[in-house]
Amino acid sequence: MRSAVLFVSNELKEEAIALAEGADYKLVEIYKIPKSPNPKFYIQFDKLQEIKNNHEIGTLIVFDQLKPRHFINLRKELKGKEVLDKILLLLEIFALHAGSKEAKMQIELARLKYELPIIKETYTKSKIGEQQGPLGAGVYGVESIIKFYNRRINKLTKQLESIKNFKEKNIEINRRNGIPSIGIVGYTNSGKTSLFNSLTGLSQKVDTKLFTTMSPKRYAISINNKKIMLIDTVGFIRGIPPQIVDAFFVTLSEAKYSDALILVVDATFQENLLIETLRSSFEILREIGISGKPLLITLNKIDKIDGDLYKKLNLITEISKELYSPIIDVIPISALKRTNLELLRDRIYQLVTQLR
């Protein structure tokens, strides 16, 4: 396990720690992000010197989006230490969990697109003598790296577009064959894969670490002799960066091309976090082009909460109907204990029989 120091705001602290640990980092120290970031290094200069002189720390993680100049100056100052911001940390986690060729291609594309502006700024500084090229490559070395990045980005973009077209054709074939599809969506670690397993009888990997599902999993089930395709999708995160949405469009589009959706919500969240994640979920659905698609909401993990279940159910119902239409139903379940699974199956059946 690699040692790292983390800079994060108080409201995102829990999520950032979970992400860092999910990427196999051991956090040596956690600092609060400065209210007024240092223009040159983003973090406070005295903290930077502490990190620089601490040989146990191999990685600096800033849970925010850094500008190219921050990367350049931090890497120059922290010679030999890795520097990650929120997006690079997410991409590192994605890479650890990616199973399919498609997911790996999407991760590489996102990383190349994100690193290219940093390299271009390094090139500019190299030309005026302010900064050595990456890994001492010099001006001409940086030019070669920029050309390589552009070629690779173009190639990956075309390959992913082909995959997208192929998937759309398969989806259209399923539609012509009368097989409705339902995408299971929601925040990472909300229990999407547990629900997928309970409904299908499969044993897909379930983990408390974030982003266990990196590639969509499809499986046909039968309810009252009606064949239905279920799709377990990649999880949402709060404030998902646009770069991640763009790079993972093919994966997220599994939900877009579904006939209906099941949104899984974690019942153990406190009210304020429940509202925040619910609002964010609908924002993400809009970002990937979803509107007007029938949606069932499942309030999952009810076996882990006490007497505020009905209050949370009413809250979710009220907010959801303000933000999205049509909401078919809000059902309290425990995917793990199989509580209310038959009720959910009945509602899924009623939903798909009304689609056509």
C-alpha cells in the first residue's frame, strides 16, 4: 500500500478518504483545502515543505481540480513524488477496477485528454526556459509527446465511436425482438450490484470499495414468462467531473438506451446527504441525455436503518416528483436480505407490460 497525504474540504472528506483507500493509498496525513488556494502551488507553502521533507510520503492528493500550472510547480518542487488531483485519482481507481477492453480504452482516453493541457503548458515553459520537459525530455521531447497524445486520442475516439454504434445496433435488435431493458443506476456503493444479483440469481462481485462495477453487466430474467434485460451500470459520484462523463459516455449510455430505469438510493444516508445525492442523480441523468424515461426508485439497505423509514420515503417521493417524470413508484427494499424483492418484481413486470 502506497503512502499519501490528502488535501480535502470538510464536506467531501468522507468521500475523498473512501476514494483514496479504494485506490490502495494509506493516508499519512489529511489537511483541509485552503480557502484561498496558493496561485502557484494550490496548497499552502509550509505544508508543501513538510511533504517535500517527509520521505515516507510518496503521493500528494488534492481533492479538487488542479490547473496545469499547479501540476507543473508541484511536480517540480516535489521531485520524485506523485501528484494527483480529484480527476486523476478517479481515473486511477477506474483503471484498478476496469475489466473490459472498452473500459480500459475509456480510462486511457480520459487520462490523455486531461494530461494533454498540462504537457502543452510544460512545452510553453520549456521554450522560454522556465521548465524542463517531462522527465527531462526537453523541448523536442515534449513536442513528440504532444504528437503521440493527439494521435492516440484520435484513434481511441474512433474506436469508442465504433463500439457505441455496435451497441446501439444490438439494442435496436433487442427492441425489435420485444425484449425490454431496464438499467440499474445510482451512486457507487448504493447496492446496485447487490440488487442485480438478487434479481438475476448471479454472484457478481460486491465490495464496500467504490466503483466495483466498471463495465455494464447484462443479464436476462423472466417475470411471469416475460423476458426482461437487466443492466448493472457504473456508479455515480457527487460532482462528477465533465471529463469523466465524456470519457465514460459509452458505459453510461447503457442507461440512456434502456427502456426504463431503477434508481437505487442508499437508505442509510442522513436526510441532507439523501437529498443531495438524489438531486445529483437526476442531474447526471440529464447530463447523459435521459429524460421522460419511466423510473422506479428503490430505497435500499432498509435493514440497516431505524424508525425514520417512512419519513425518508415521503421525502424521496416528494423531491423526485419535483425533479423527474415519470416516477412510477418508490419502493423500500433490502437487496441483501431480499426484503420487498417480490413487490419490486411485480412493479417491474407492470412497468414493462405498459412500455409497448
